[in-house]
Amino acid sequence: MSNPFVRIVEPLDPTQPLKKFFNLSKLEDVRYAHLPFSIRVLLEAAIRNCDEFLVKKGDVENILNWKVLQHKNVEVPFKPARVILQDFTGVPAVVDFAAMRDAVKKLGGDPEKINPVCPADLVIDHSIQVDFNRRSDSLQKNQDLEFERNKERFEFLKWGSQAFKNMRIIPPGSGIIHQVNLEYLARVVMDQDDYYYPDSVVGTDSHTTMIDGLGVLGWGVGGIEAEAVMLGQPISMVLPEVVGYKLLGNPHPLVTSTDIVLTITKHLRQVGVVGKFVEFFGPGVAQLSIADRATIANMCPEYGATAAYFPVDDISIGYLIQTGRDKEKVMCTKKYLEAVGMLRDFKNSSQDPDFTQVVELDLHTVVPCCSGPKRPQDKVAVSDMKKDFETCLGAKQGFKGFQIAPDRHTSIVKFNFEGCDFELAHGSVVIAAITSCTNTSNPSVMLGAGLLAKKAVEAGLTVKPYIKTSLSPGSGVVTYYLRESGVMSYLSQLGFDVVGYGCMTCIGNSGPLPESVVEAITQGDLVAVGVLSGNRNFEGRVHPNTRANYLASPPLVIAYAIAGTIRIDFEKEPLGINASGRKIFLKDIWPTRNEIQAVERQFVIPGMFKEVYQKIETVNQSWNALNAPSDKLYTWNPKSTYIKSPPFFDGLTLALQTPKTIEDAYVLLSFGDSVTTDHISPAGNIARNSPAARYLTSRGLTPREFNSYGSRRGNDAVMARGTFANIRLVNKFIDKQGPQTVHFPSGETLDVFDAAERYKQAGHPLIVLAGKEYGAGSSRDWAAKGPFLLGVKAVLAESYERIHRSNLVGMGVIPLQYLPGQDAGTLGLTGRERYTIIIPEQLKPQMNVQIKLDTGKTFHAIMRFDTDVELTYFHNGGILNYMIRKMAS
């Protein structure tokens, strides 16, 4: 190819000559035909959006040479077509935008330049909690309480939708962001500005990857990075390796998509795919519905990849029709994808691209399974669940251990609930939640749960009344087909009433357990269990009183709720005994695949999707009644405990400050492996004895009014105090779990925030030591903003999860990584030393820097600024400072 910068543009349809596209397949370059489909989307975006980068860096050539350059840290720009946000991350993003407008105005610029330049959809799905359940009016009461608690936040978001162009708000009660994206927002092919081009998206939620199942390339980013994208800044990324995941065979009739994704999650964690794309191929893909593929793509963060891509095929096109998309547009979508060589036939091996590495899974080998008790990658076959849990009881404290003394394994605590006597033991189920877009987006598992409930009720089985059961669908379509198919009433009889449309239990909004249940758990120091159809089960996430939490398919959630315990072997022990004395086993009520598919064909129809989504933006009357100011600059209320102007831009000038060496830093916390963003910045309840609670009390609030950390992300004073406030935090300086650390100058043990304040007042910089997979989990930017506000200048870890490293870069916090083969143990670090990190004047991506200790020891670490653009952000003190200076000048 003589000129890699030539754009090949032609009309898609001679009758619509203005509708054009970049026909990459006519580059007549043999390299294109061998590119993974996910890399083809990157290539198209680079050509379409980044003229300046093309001329300067030849990114087309770099991407075409993907096979050669994938291991060489080659930097490429990527401008996604869209951005999606949820309210927990969306509120702080809008707060930042409002504060950035103020900052640009102070620097003499036009504040309205701070405005999204690409479509940005914000779905309010993280605020509703399971306060009421097991009653017919649970949905309405939970929604009413949601508005009562969050009215100020919602008014602020409504202001944002009016003050900023290109920002659309999907009101509360509409569903979960990723399911709404899958069923309604996603285009697959964009038709904009007289051009067709592939849809692509980044989102301020790590499970944005769910849309990869439909063939839309997308992944989660931190809120800070998303804000820059909305302002027109390309994502600076290293050309990724692409792992080909070949699917073979057919799933067993009893296996669900949940079982498949939990199997893949464990497998890919073992393979190691952090920072890589995974692209699925092989004849087994053709056996999976789009809902099945979306389930697999959804849990991409749990296996650590950046994206989990399923190229578009005819099944994808059929899904667009099924979900009520415009047929004419769908046909144009198919025509475009055929023209550019992006429509996949998974049964045609001649279309298989080159991959960095290929791994395989025979779908027939997958068995019914769960994951837990503390991590999503810890898969356990259902047949082994009882034995595995009992092993975990006595095992050393850790991911697979609770360290319960052997003589207490059979402990039983009696309690009274609503006038009846019950017993709890280790392994008793106290929460059973059908929740999360991971599974509620899939009609096969939802209808499977409904049919299982029907058979269970007809067999005379019940669920104990103290178990907190709930059903929180990801969209109104789910309720529609459950009701029309006749299974909703049976779910309700087992306690699985619809309690809300949102993330709820999956993100820790599980609400309170009955007091008598909590007292029994506490009295017996019991390992009580939550079972949920979610995607995460990290310690302290689901509920403070469930120390063991298992991810399971919706039918298995109901099965364990009926059993009342995780300590059951379904093959040998009955779920229960009905009134006539008959033993009912799980196999007696498990629906067949044929039963489920027959109901799905009859009741999951395009009309349902059209009816639900045509009124999605106007159906919530409480939202419609909200009054929001119309000013372009936000008027901050100093009395607000929800919305507060952040201090990030205080004193910002147009002049850059040269980065300085970090001298004599103390270690605030010392961690082991797999510290998650839930540990760093929890989203759930605010404990009454925490620094955040003391702050809110000082502002006149009662505990009932505290709400959650997630809902308070628009207020930095609360979030700084909530940083490292997880009750399950394991800090090596402390001999027990809890959000505390040692203040070394005084030797006192203090809450983490209080210790950080002491250090800050004395002018001491801070660092954090960590092991592998630091920052796993949610894409919450407060896991970087919070440490920044505590005075943390750097983190030294063995490895990072992708999004969190990016968030640290975005806040100007230095991510340092031990050299290969080194860690705190091999270097003899205790964390009680003081650290001087030498920052040279001339910085390069991924350069080694020297670290000196006050003990006289010296070693080196990798400074994980991976691209030149990230170094530019660092010189500016973070990505948002860079954008403000850019807009102001």
C-alpha cells in the first residue's frame, strides 16, 4: 500500500449517495484480512477520528502491523463513538464538569467549552435499595424511598442534562445501564454526519464490556478518563494483544450461560489476560444466543481482560430485530458490515483471524457451578458445593477460608422471627437475590427461574420467611415476559417479588436484614451466606453480615433459597419435604432446555421491547416533576451533603509545575493481593462509627439519613473519609480486619482517614504498598480520587488491574510496579520504612526509577506511565487539569 493515510470513501447505497463509509477492506493490504475483528474497529476509529495522529504517528500502519507490533508497547489513539455512565459514577463526573466550568472561567476561558462532544447517556440504576421485599408493594415503596433519599442528586443530574449538550439522562426505574444499552441504546453501526461507522463505547462502569456480546467494541474506564473522552480527548492506549478464545461443541441441556461464564472466568484468570483483548471464535459461538454472549462479555472485568469481543454475525442481526430496532436501519447495518468485511460466520474457519494466543473450551465439558465464597474466579461445581464450603470453614483466613475452629463447625443459633422459631448455622442462606444485568438480561435463565419456581410451588415447596429474597430485573421487558408467560405469580409466592429496576444487591444495595437474623449471626459468629445472580462477591460488598457470598444462575438462587443452606448435595439430598411427606429433589423441578425455549419463542417478542423503550425517558412521573436550575454554571449549595465543589482545581494556573521527588514518605497502608476498589472506596452502607458518619452527624444528619457511600460520591468530604473504610480491609499493620492503620510517628492505631489527616497536617507525603491485582473490580474513580485527597502520592504494587491504574494516572498519583521477580517480601520491606522516590527531570514511558529507604536500602521500580500521553497528564497533575488548561488556552 503506497499511502497508508488515504481514506477510501464510497456510498453504501447508490440511492443514498450522502451516506458514506470508510471501506477498509479495499485497502488492498493482505494484513487487513488477518486482523482480529476487534482490532479492525480500532483501525477504523483511528482513520475516522484522528487525522492529526495519523500524519504524526502513522497509526494506520501501526494497527495494520498489529501482529508484529502487539508486544512492543506501541501507542494508538482511540475515540469511541459514545460514552455511557451510571449515576454512582455519573454524579461525580457531572460534579467535575461543573467545577471545570468554574475553573475555566477563572482562567479566562469560555466555560461552555466544557461540554460533551459525543453522545453521553447516563442511566440512573445504582440508587435504589432493597428496603422492602416479600410484599406486593415493594417496588413502589423502594422507588418512593429512592426519591426521598436522592432527590438532591437527581435534581443535580437533571440540571446537568439541561446545562450540557449531548447528555441524556435515563430516569430511575428504567433498568440497569448495560441491559438498557444492549436492548435499546446500542446502534452496532453508527449513522451520523452522513457516514456509517462501527458503534463503539466506553463507560464509567467496568461491566460496559457486556455490549461486546452484540459486536459493539466497548470497555469500562474510570470516570476521569470518560470525562476527557466526552471533551474530545482520544484514549491513549497501547496496541493490545488479542487472545483468541475458541468455543467448540454444544452445552449440556442442564447448563446455563451463568455456568459457562463462571467456567470461562476461572479459565482466563489462569491464562492471564489483564490488559489484553479476548475475541471469541469457533463453531461453538454459533450455539450461543446474544444474551448468552452478553453474559460472557459482562464478566470480562472478573477475568481481567480489557474487552471480550464477539464479532457481529447473523444472530446479532436477528437480535436487533427481536428487540424492536428499526428494520430498515438493521438491514443497512448488515449491508455495511458485509461491505467492510466485519460480518462474521463463526462456522467458516477461513475467516478466523490471527491471534496472539489461542485457548479453547469445549462447551460440553461445562457443568452447573457457582463461584465463591469471596471471589468470582473461584468456581465450584454445584456437586462439590457442600464439601467445598465445609473445607472453607476451617481453612486459614483467606479467599477460600474463614478459620472457624473445628468444634464450632456445627454451631446452631435459635432465634424468633415474626412469632415463629427458626435456627441458623454456618452456611445458612439469609440473602437470595435474582439481580444484576449479568443474568437478568438473559430470557433463558430468567424464564428458567420462573419455570423452576412454578414447579416448586406446585410440588409444595416454600422459602423460609426470614430469608431476604428479591428480584431486580435489568429492564421492564423482563417483568413483561415473566408476567405474560404466567410465571411471575409463582416467583412471588416464593418471595421473589420485583423490588426495583436497578443493580441493588449486586452492588451492595441489599438493604437491612431482619434484626433477629443479624443478632443470631452475631451471637454465633456465623458464616452466613448470600446467593446472588450477580458478577461480584468480594468481601464486604453484598452485605456486612454475609461473610460467604456465591454467584449462581437465577434458577440456582431459587434452589438454594428453598434449601435454606449452601450445605446441601442436590444429587443426594432433597430440597425439601412437602406437606404430604414427599421428598422433592432439584432434578424433579429443574426445567428442560426445550421447555424454556418454547416459552421464550412465544413470549419474548419485539413488541415488548418497543412498548417499554418508547416511553423510557418520560414514564417516571417523579422524575418529570423534579425542578432543576437552568443556569449554565452550577450554583453550589454550601449546606449540601450530596453535591459539593471538589478541591481538585483549587489554585490551578495555566503554568505547569515540574514534578518533584517524593521525599521521606510514610506508608499509609500495606496490603497483600487482590485489594479491590470495593476495599479502597466502598459503595455500600456508611458504618455508624466511621469518620464519614461522624462528619454527616456533625452536619445534622441522623443514621437513617446517611444513605450509602455510592450515593455520596458528589461530596468529596464524605468520600475522602470513606476511602479505605471497608470493614473487611486487611492491612498488614493491623492484626484484625477493619478500616484502621498505624500512625507511625505516634504509634497510635487510628481510622485510616484520621491517620492520613495527621500526616497531612505534619506535611508528610504518603504511599501505599500492595501485592498483585491492586484495584481489581469496579471502575470507580473515587478509588483514585480518595487516596489523592488523603495525600497518597504513589502506590507500589506487584501488578494493577487496568482501569484502576488508569484512574491513578488520571489523578496524578504515580503507579509504581516492582521489577519482575521482586516484591515486598523479596526486598525485605516491612512498610515501616520511609520512602524517597526519585523523579528524574526527563521521563519516559515505563522507565525504572530509584527508591531510597531511610534504612539505607535502595531498589528500583517501574513507573507505570505507559504512554507519552500519560506522561503529559502527569506533568499537568492529572488528566482533568490538562483538559482545563487546554480549554482555557
